Amino acid sequence: MKVSVGSDHRGVSQRRAAATAAEDLGHSVIQTGPTGDESCDYPDIAAVVARSVADGNADRGVLVCGTGIGMSIAANKVPGIRAAVAWDLDSAQLSRRHNDANVLCLPGNSLTDEEIDAIVHVWLTTSFEGGRHKTRVEKIHKIEAGN
């Protein structure tokens, strides 16, 4: 699997932890974002990662900002993206099992690199359950299409 990982200036260390977690699982990683503490605008990074997933250049995406919320809002503007903020193992797992989230957004302000590693691991190894959840995701697609 190819994973696109991005962050703004508030999540550089956590972005690197997320990238390492994905690589440790054998996935190839593309990183986007600042290399140091230079300020940048999170919507720019979210757009790059979300578009790479929507266009099929990456299978999944991971985004980190201070709260994960801004990245999620921006990424969800890209058609075909289901970005979810996860702050623990349960929210990460459920975002995959029930919502088939294809972009994971993480709150860099409140998670350690070790917690990021665990959350990314769970998120990348959890499958979508389908069934009644598939029907619900299909309804999200209809909303997105204007129906």
C-alpha cells in the first residue's frame, strides 16, 4: 500500500512517527510538509494528501495538525475523501471498520510519537466491515454527488 503522510508545522515530529509506523508495516510512504518549525497553512497540506488519495496516487492518507480538526475539514472538501479525526485506538479502528475512512487525521498537540505509532498501526491494519456500514458509506457518496 502507498500512504501519503502530511503535516503542518505543529505536527512535524508526529508526521515522521506516522511515516515510520507505515514503513514498519511494509508500506511505501510519501511525506508532505515542512521539515522544521517554519509556519505553513494546513489546508495546503491537506489538499495535497487528500488529492493524492482521491486520484489514486496513494491508497490512504495520514494528516497531522494541532488538533486534527482543521486537516479533517480541509481534506473532506476533496470528493471521494472520508477523513476522520482519531485520538485513540478505538476511534482509529472504528473509522476504518464503520466509515471506511481513507484519510486519518491526528491531533499532534495531544499525542506522543508512541501513541501515533499505535494508532497508525491499528488504522492501517483494520479492514472495512461492509454490510450495513457499506449502505451508509454509499449514502455519503450520494450526498457528495448532490443527491
